[in-house]
Amino acid sequence: MANHSFVYATSGPTLYKIDPSNDQMVWDTTIGDDSQRTMAVTPDGKYIYVAMHDQCKVIKVDTANGEMVSAIDINLPLSIAITSDGKYGWGGGESKENPGIQTQCSFYLVDLASDAIVPTPMLQRVIGWPEPIARVALSADGKLLYAAAGYMFYTIDTAAKKIITVQDSAGNAPMQATHVSVSPDNKRVYVTSDLRCCVRIINTSTKMVSGEINDLGGNAMKVISSSSGDALYINSFKDGGTIFKIDPATRKTVKTLQINGPVAIALTEDGKYLYVSNRSDKHLVKVDTSTMDIVSIVDGVQKEGSLVLG
């Protein structure tokens, strides 16, 4: 992991790099408008990959200067995760054969040395009714890819490039997963459900649902775990906008922050600060996680968008 992480934020057609030590812009670059974007930074911090759904590509940007290095054609990508050795990028999106609101999704694999697609014939046209879109996260060792699509939860062997378990992750009810993440101890996978307004917890040993975090209101978007594993942060549109700080042991709310339309969150490596992209007149803010109070505003971000640290 890079010694000094930066904040990367999208706003309209622009990608920003922000220094969290002073919340100042390092650079900004135009990448084009897109309705849904997911970002991942390589472990060495040299490149950021942005999955551009509407543009049907994943772009690679040099984090030193903001210059676009390459663009990889991928059908309707909606998520991307980079292996800890920085060699591969895994992602999920909509099936090329049946794009849109159909019954199928697909997974893709990119060799990051050449930015070339690696064939994954066993992972095409995966059933995920009624919402096919796949959200993904990697285990700490990179051996397993966890994915949620529709009401199904998949475990994928990344070496064999095949699905090894498939479970109904939502009790026969659609999840419409918006995010998947893995706990620092690799024992739990968190699947955030927009449709079900909750976070489902998957036991990585059994690959079965072991619990839920509820009372999140409508449109629960993302869950981030602190590196120490003692706190979870979830952004939701409950009551117009709420950030929840959750105790993962009890699954109870510790603190909340009300903010209009928090569409994305990102946590600093030390867990001290949470960045929130939102629909207020202060589009990107920095939150002290101990108090859940806003401590600074990042100037220059024109509207809400996606966020990542790396």
C-alpha cells in the first residue's frame, strides 16, 4: 500500500486528486460524464482505474499527473477491485448478450501489466434475477472474489476463474446490491442492499447469511470497515441523508451524521476521518469519525460523485 494515500473524487466530467493532509487539490482532469462510476487504486498508488458504466470502458489514469494512460473496452462495467499484488483487476457488470434489466450479469478480469482482458468463459452470463448487476470485493489474499447480483451471492476462485459457491443471499427477495466489502479479518462479507434498506452479513466460512444491520432507511449505499475492525460506516438516504457509525460486534448505531444526499464515502487508512460526497452546497466534506462532526470542506468540487482513497 502506498505510504501516503490520497482522496480521489469524481464530479460531473472531472476526476480530482486531493491531499488529505490539507484538503487541497493536487490536480483535476476530465474523464467524461457517466451515470455510475467505481474506482480502485493500485497498491503502489501509481494508477487509478475508473469503471465507466455508460461509456462501456475502464480507464487508467496516472496518479502523478492525472493523465489518462489507457481505456479498456468492457461492456457496462459497474465495479472493480484490484488484487493486493497489483497484477489484476476484477469487476462485474451487465451481460453483453442481455444488457439492461434482464436476468444476467458477467464478470471481467484485466491483466494490469498489459491492460488486456483475460478470458473468463466460465464467468459469463451469470444468473442474478431480477437485477443482474454484480458488485464485487476481493479477499485479503486475493484468492476469492465475492460478488452480489440480484438476490444471489457468489464466491469465485480467482485462480481457476470459476464460481465455487452460489447462495441465495436475501431469503428469496431481491437485494439490488449497491456495494460489497470484506471485513479486515476476512471473516465477514458485507452486502449493502438499496432495495432491502439493510446490510446483509455473509459468513465467509459457510458462505451463508449470518445477520443483518437494519434501520438504515431507504437507499443504503455503501459500508466501509475501519482497518482495526472496530467500526463500520454506512451512507444512506434515510431522512434525506444519514451517515451511520456502527459497532460491528453489536450491529448497533454508535453515532450518526445528518447530511443531504450522501452518495459516497471514503475512510482514511488510520480511520480518523471520513470523506463524504453529498448533494448539499458543500459537496465534499471531511468528518471526524470520533465525533461524527464535519471538520473541513474541500473547495472546488462542483457536485457529488464517487470517492476512493489510495
